[in-house]
Amino acid sequence: MRRHFNTHLEGIDLQFWHGLIESHGKLVSLKKGEFLCRKGEPTNVCGYVKSGYLVYKIAGVEKPDTIGGFAFVNALCGDYPNCMHNAPAMYDLIAGKRSEVWVIDATILPRLFEEDHQTCRQGRLFMEAAYVSLVKRYYALYAKTPMERYVDLITEHPQIQQDVPQKEIAKYLQIDPVTLCRFRKELLKQ
């Protein structure tokens, strides 16, 4: 079984979510660099990536910008659960390249959770999986060296090296691009 880059998607019914989003939403096209949501601005959009990929960018005031994650093809995306309440987004969600994304007005989700047992169950499973994924990522940031995190990343998701620019991978790993280049050279020697 191929692992999802976004591990919170493992074990949830993506066909259910895709169907729900398509039945209540619309397909939008984004050019590279276009925003799906902006940090600090109200957002009510969530969806899934049909093509391309999105970048979860965390803009720093005192620190340089970093990347908190990516949403690749079929991945759910959005500032969930803030989008259900049209709350300010916690990060920028930007197209990493030309992308198509199915989106819905997520403020309808609380009503759907109330009205339909299956939708409520899927929402709970999604939140549980997202929490476990978050804890694992947080643990890795503190318990593993940057080199260990890089090796884990390219071992579990080798395609990322072809799909995503190295500077974005470095920001995701919270290292500078020079360090990433050094890691790559060290691994080639082995």
C-alpha cells in the first residue's frame, strides 16, 4: 500500500470526502502562487486537490517563512476546522504549481454533521487521524535530527524530490537549503 504524504488521510474514506465535496462544491483552477486561503483572513474553504499540489506556508514575523506541509493529488486541504466557522486562517495555503482543487463552503459542514450520522462519523475519524498525524510530526521535530527527518521523508515519499523544489523541502524540514544540499551529497557517498 502506498503511503499518503499526509498520514492523516490513511484510514479515512477519501471517496466519501471527495463525493461530499464534489456534490456541494465546485472545481477551481489556481496558478502557481495563488492563494486558497491567507493567514489572518477569514476562510470558509476546504476541499481536495485534483491536480498539482498546495503548500501550507507559515509566514514568520521574527522567523523566516516555513512550510508546515503539502497537499498532493487527492489530499484533503483547507484550514480545518477553522474553515467551518469562517475563522481567520492560521496559515497561507498556496498553489505550488498550476493546480485544480475541488472546494466547498465549509460552513455547511456543521449542519451536515448534525443531519447525517455517516458524515458526522467521517468528520470524527478525520479529526482523530489529523491529531495523531500532528503528534507524530511534532515528535519528529523534537526527537529526530534534521538528517533523520530528511531520510525518513525521502524513504517514505521518494517522489517528493521530483515534484517539489528543494527550497520548499528545506523549509518543510526547517533547515536551510545549503544544509539540505549537504545531506543529499552525504547520502550519495553512501
